[in-house]
Amino acid sequence: MKKYVIAFVLILVSIQIQAQDFIVIPKHINIEGREKKKVIQQLDSLLHQIIIQKLDTNLISKNKRDFTISVIDKLMRYEQKKDSVAKLILDKQLINIYPIDSQQYSISVAYLYKKDEQIILPYIFTLIADCTKENITFSVPLNYLTRYWQKTKIGNITYFHQGKLDIEQAIIFDKKNTQIATLMGLKAEKMDFYMCDSYKEIMQLIGFDYSYSANGIATGGYGVIANTIFMNHEDFSHDVFHYYSGLVNKREDRNWIAEEGVAYTLGNAYYTDEEGKMVTQKRLIKELENYLIQNQDSTLWQLFKEDYPIFDSIANDLSVRSVISSIIVDEVLLKKGKIGVLELVNSGGGKKKFDNYMKTIDELIGINENNFNERIKKLMKDYK
Ligand SMILES: [Zn+2]
């Protein structure tokens, strides 16, 4: 009798697995209950749409819809990147599903594949399913995971935070958001800002409990995407500049030496130091000055050209080229105004970005390779 029961259960389980075309459901996952089964069916449809790159946005919950779509877009790109052999494998496995509310479920899916006899885990992805009588829709777990967070509105920015908010910094950011938008000829946009301690926390809030590509990354923010920002500091003005610039300037025109210069001066250096303080342009110019005193063989031209990592004691990824570019941008703004800055930002990217940048600053303010050291040194004195 026992044998028959086991055989029967096995048949049932295999039916359950076969019933879902795009996801593996291991036997130990409890999928009992009518509503749960419906959720899994709908999840299967969503995964199919992700595979075929055709998302029906009606499957996405209304709240933060654009943001959820942007995250799902990452999964779509992953499907696209897979080689033809990997595309044939059922690489998604349901690893958890449980109710979090009378009409909500948390669902986690692990993406797995085998390469050279090694099991690789690209993602563990969590979604929230919202169930109504008519429909089941999905969203990233952001709202759910931050449901007990405090909310503080400063101008156009709504901060979501667990610890104390630095109001002074928040006011600075709100002002910069307006200033930068105005410079680009745009209206300042409203933003939702989630204060996060680490990059790992950001990834979890947006649904990636694990991401192969984010493995080992601890610092940095995320955004602006669908008017949403994540960062460990209230001032996200560096990337806000890139965001507005991307709205008005053509991709091929954007010169990233100039962009970084503007982002460093109108915004900040993006990274925080060991004490969690935002690194400012002023501080980096002071550091640069000290560096030149201690390294008499170095020249500003050489540092600008080679972009040596001279600020690593403050934070990684700070660029001396961007600091020097920010000094040049300030001079362009002073002498040629907003039009001059926009000309420099749009001086052309790609392989010739360095030459394009040099040519444009020579035309705008007469700085070139021959007078570079002397002119920049003189400008640096104004920051004391
Ligand atoms: Zn930047």
C-alpha cells in the first residue's frame, strides 16, 4: 500500500512540476492552496514574458510600477545574454513562497546554471505578489521591506529612512536638485530617496537577495531610476546631474570628462569617506595641492592625462582628472556662463573625448597643454 501512495505522490509532484513551464518547483516547496497555485501560475506567465522579452505591464502592480519594470528589465537582459545551450535549460527554481498578508505573498526564485561542471548562481530574486479577486500582480519588495521606515519630505525629495536624517544635508540636496535641473533647462523633479547603509541593502530592497555581478560590492548608490534613489548619504547630486544631462543631451555628444567635472562641482564626488561624510570638491582640491607639494615631480597636466588614483586614502574610485575638470568647469561657468558649460558637456564622447575636451576648453577659456599647469595652479588658489 505504502508503495502505491509514494508512486501516486510522485506522479502528482511530477504533474505539478510539468504544469509550470518555466520554473522548477522542488518537492519540498509547499504550494498547497488555491490562491497560492494561482500566484505560481501567474509567476510562470511573468517568467515566460521575461524570457521572450515581451512584458505585459498589467502584470506589474501599480505602486512603483515604472521602478519594478526597470528591475525586471535587468532580468530580461540576463535572458538575452544567455547562450543558446543555456536557453534550453530550465534555470529558474522556486525556493520560497509564503503569505505576508491576507492578499500578499513573498516569492523567491533562484536562477541557476552549470558551467564547466560548476554550479553558478546568478540571482536570487524576490517579488511580492498582490492578489485581488480579479487579478494577481507583482512588484519589487521595496514597499513591503520599508513599511516601518520613517518618511520625511524636504522640498521635492521624500526621504525614507530608519536612522536620523541629516536635515541640513537633505536641504542642500533639494536645492542642488533644483539648481542642476534649471541649468539643464528642466523643471526639478520629485524623488523618492531611500537611505541605505550598504549596497547589499539596496540590492535586497529592489529584489536581489543575491546578485552574482554585485558580489563583493559594499559602497555606492543606485538611481536615479523612475525617480527613485538609494544611497548611504542624503546628497545624491552627483548622479542627479548625470540624470538630468541624460534627459536633454544626446548620448554620443556627452563628453564624460566634462560631465564628471560638472558632477563634481555642482554635485559632489559621489563617494563618502570612512566616517560617512560626503567627499566634496573643495576637500579634494586641498588634497591635490598637498599631493603636488609632496610629489614635486608630478604635474597637473600629467595627473589630468593619466588620472592616477591619488585619493585612495579617502575613498576608492575618486578621480583626479574629474577634480581638475571641475576646476575648469567652474572657470567656464564664470567666463562663458551656462552656454559654455553646455558646450563643453556636449563636446563629443567616444575615443576622441580627451582631444574634444582639450579643443573645447582652448576655444572657450584658452587653456591648453602648453599653459595647463600654470593656469590650473592659479585657479586652484581661488578655492582657499
Ligand atoms: Zn559621475
